[in-house]
Amino acid sequence: MPKAGGWWRRKSTPEKVETYTRWSFHFFAVMEVATVGLPVTGEMPSELGGWLLLMVCAHAVVCALTASRAVDWVCGRREQPVRLLWTLGAVTTAVAATALAVVQYGPEGDGVDSAAGSVFSVVMFFGASNIALGVRGRRRVSAVVAGFAAGTGLFVLLLSRSAFAALVIGLITLLGSGFFAFIGVFSAWLLEAVYELDEARETRARLAVAEERLRFGRDLHDVMGRNLAVIALKSELAVQLARRGQPEAVEQMIEVQRIAQESQREVREVVRGYREADLGVELAGAQGVLTAAGIECEVTGEAAGLPAEVQSALAWVVREATTNVLRHGDAGQCAVGVRVAEGRVVLTVQNDGVAEASDEGGGSGLAGLRERLAAVDGTLAVGHVGEGMFRLVAEVPLAGAGVREAAV
């Protein structure tokens, strides 16, 4: 059971919805055999009951196979199973017609009629649901349901010669098939919506990264564009002066050297501003982002008074941990805490989702965090704690004196 539970927790939300949908329709097939297939053997003569059970089992197998292929089609992994849908429609029609024929011409007895009627109802309803799962568009689904109802009514009319019986059974078929077809349509819509939302979240994360890269590019352009233009102009002027043998060329090259050194300093400032982050700002941002994503987030502790290099390193840990909670887990709650004790700053991020990381490895994001923390003699530990809980702990020693040790 722990392995099975871990397998489920490692799935993303769309994968969980897909698994639930697939298992639900497969359970319909099992329920079809258990609730109407097996009872017919006890209510009918052995030979007739055996044949009807065999037909119900065949219909259940086709339903399960159709549901599996239809879910794959909804998720975009294979083409629409058109032939399989037609096969399911034909098998459903054949089994339903056989059940109605047994009611009309089979052995006498209320038990026989009840068992055959149950076979007809369940086969029609589950068949319509599985077909609707693999059909896109309200008109086509409506056509399938209407076709089942009209065909049933016509067949009953031919068997019983009773318009009233044909109308009643056709109406029951219409309502029942329509309800189960709605279940199939809604399941397909829900699965598509969940995957689209997950893709939109991934796109939003990529856009945020692209926007940050554009901002960095604009900053570099603002810093270097003007200075490089001045360097090019003064270098050209120095060349002309040197060709004429004028001593002012040396002054121009000294100015070029000064501007180059100034440009180098400004670029370092831009890069430093890009790399360094404020821990307090990141904590507030993480709480806001996680709350907006529907994750209850509690932040404890203060970043005020910590050295700049410590704040920068831990701020990157908060960024990466927040990204992992959003993208790799299925968390409902997240707790972020900062405390100072025994000369070390301890940052803890704990959530009830399952992140794609382990104590031995982790992705490139965790490797980058370990490199940043190593630069300030810090450590990073990640792993599961308890049932369904994941914790990330970063520790950094305090750099410099004057920082008050306290449990925040």
C-alpha cells in the first residue's frame, strides 16, 4: 500500500484526473458483468443464459477497450478510434436486440423478463456513455442518443406490435442513454480542461522567465549601448589624430580606457542586481503566488537584519521551492519558515504535495541552489517527511558579527 500510495501522489493533477476517468469507465465494464451478466445464468435456462452472459462479457470488453482508446484520444495521444466506436455501436445494438427478443419470445417468467430487461438497459446506457466519450460535439452525441432511442422504439414496435410499448421503452432509452452520454461528454470535457489549465500554467511560467530575460537584456542595452557608441567614436577620432601625428590621440585613448572601465563596472552592477535577491520580497511574493494558485501558504519569520549575501542565497531557495510547489506538486498547503539559531539561518519550506526531487539528486534547479549555497558555506536537504509531506531545508551560516541570534 505505501508503494501504491506513493505512485498516486507522484502523479500530477491532470494525470490523476485521467487515471480516475479511465478507471471509472473500466469499472463500468466490470459492473456490467457483475450486475446483469452473471444474474442471467440463474434466471434463464443454462444454454440461453450462457449465450447471453457471453454477449454481455463481449460488450463489456469492447466498452473497456473503447474507453481506454477514447481517453487516449482526448489526451491527444492517438487518433479518434472511429472503427472501435462503430464496433461498440454494433455490439450494443446486437446485445440489446437479443435481450428484447428474449423478453418477447424467450421462456415465460418474471425472472427471465426482469433479467433480460436489465441486460437491455445496462448495455444501452453504458454503450451510449462510452461512445459519447469518444465523440466530439453535441450534435453527434445527440444523434447517437436519438438513434439508440429511435432504433429501440422501432424494434419494440416490430416485436410487440404495440405503439404504446414502443413509445415508453423508446422514451426510457432516450432519457437513460442521454444521462449516461452526458457523463461521457462531461468526463471528456473535464479531462481536456484540466490538461489545458496545466499547459497554461506551464506557459505562464515560461513567459515569466522570458519577461525576466527581456528585462535583463534591456538593462544591458541601456548600459552598454551609449558607452559602446562613445568608445567607437573616440577610437575613430584617436586613429585620425594618430595618423596626423598629433599628441591629442593619447588623451582620446585614455578617455576610451576610462569609458571601458566604467562600462565594465556598470555591467557588474547590473549582473549583481540581477543575481542578488531580497529575502523579504521573495517571501512575500511566494505567499502571494501560492495563495493565488489556491494553495494555503503560511510564512513565519523575518528577513530583516540578515547579511545581504545570506538573504540573496536564501531568496533563490524560496524562488526555486515556490516553482517546484507550483509545477511539480499537487499541494494544498505550504509552510515557509525562517529562523536564526546557533549562528545559522535556517529556511524551511514544507508542503503536502509531492515534488520531483529526492535526497540524492533533484533536478538542475536543486543543483543550482546547492551551488549558490555552497558559495556561502550553506547546505540544502530535501526529502519526504511523514505521509505525503515534502520538506526542503536550507542552512546558511551567518556572515559577519552584529546579527542577533534569535528564534524568529
